[in-house]
Amino acid sequence: MPREIDYVRPPSVAGLFYPADKDELESTCRMLLDEAKSDVKAVPSRKIFGIVAPHAGYQYSGYTAAHGYSLLRPGEFESVIIVSPSHREYFDGISVFSGKSYSTPIGEVEVDVKMRELFMETAAEWVIESRAGHKAEHALEVQLPFLQLSLGTFKLLPIVMGDQKRKYCESLGKVIADLTGKGDTLVVASSDLSHYYDYDTANELDRVCTADVSALDPDKLIEDLESRRCEACGGGPISSLLFAARMKGGMEGSILYHCNSGDTTGDKSGVVGYLSAVIA
């Protein structure tokens, strides 16, 4: 058994959510990035701080996710913090990956050990350094191939929220704001939106969420999520990003693209919403 610090987290959903073959995966991502780039109309004039990206299979949400990633340039960021919900494992708190790297068919992405140490020094007592939530979670993993092709080499701080309480979101947002002072770190919030409503109802729910993201208003987003005026399985990651952006100040939110699975499959009876947004 390798030491925890030497552990390489293998791909969990390669061949399911995205191609398992390296060449096919790179080709798929490049095609989606090229298509999305030609469609993006609101390019931020300032350096990007954060991205909201969906995490379904690439055939469903890959084009939406590519809108945010198409704005990135190789070498633009030294590190990326990805905040993901936990779909398969419940735990009360926030888990920062304890291993060496995450792996995809494209290659390994090294964990930013120095940032992890700083994170753990300032984090609250409910933050743990472990593999909890990371073992089979797809929502974080599916972001990596896009980042590998968009940025090239970068270091990673993988964070999974086992519980998305407001106090966890606000606390996480503060730590992220403190850690991203130099502007060389990108923050990615992984989330899909409404789940399994008819097409029109889904769009109504999603409009509430996109308005809160545009306004950079984490308080309103949490209120709307709790009152069921909107849905987002990664509402905690999005709220944490919005709290961090508000604490840093001087930023704006832009919706790059929104659709749902009914737009990609044609089945509009029970759809899942997808959002690409940028904060700069």
C-alpha cells in the first residue's frame, strides 16, 4: 500500500462520463472547446477568478462546460481549486484530498501541496484532509480533462463538500478568498442545476439560480435553494465561490451558456439543467 501522501487517485468515470481513450478524449474536448469558443459572446475584460461548470456526461453537458473553459489560456493559472458536491458519500464537513494527484487518461494532475497546507492551517474544524468523498466522485473528475487541455500544466486543490450548510459555504469562501490573493489561482464550482422536471419548469427554476449567480449574491442563492425556488446539486460549491468573490470585491458575474438535457437529447419530459458562468 502506498503512503497516503503518495496516493494517485485513478479515473473513476472514464468510459462512462467521457472517453477512456486518451486520443479520443483530447479530440472530444478540443472539438467542444472550439465550438463553444465561437459561441461565447461575453468575454470578460478582467482576469477570470472563477467558473461555474456542469458535471454530467460530456454528451449532455460537455458543450455547456466548454464555454467557460474556452476562455482560459495555457499557463494562465498556476493552480486550480475545484469545489465539488459529494454524490456518492455523505459526511458532515468538507474534504480536501489527501493524496498526491488526480489522474485522467490525459495524465496526472499534481496536488498543490503548499496550498493544501495553507488551507488546512486556516480552515475550520469541520474541514478534513482525507479521501472521503473523492473515491468515486464524478463531479470533480470531469472538470480535469477540460482544464488539462485549456491550461496545460497546473496544480490542483481538490475539495469535496460532504454537507453544504451555509456556515460551511461561507467559511470555505473566506479561505478561498484568502488563498487566491495573487490572482494566479482559478476557482471552479462544479454543479448541475434542476433535476428531472419538465422542460419549461426546469427553465423557470434555473432562471432563479442564474440570476443569483449573475448578481454574485450567495445569500439569495442559499435562500432560494432552501425554499426550493431553484435547485443545484452543487449549490454549496457555487455559494462558496460567490462568497469568495464578494469578499475579494470588484467582480462581476456573467452567464455564458445555459441549457438542459432536453436540448441535447430531445426528451423534454424530465430534464437536468446545465450552466456555464464566469466571475471576473
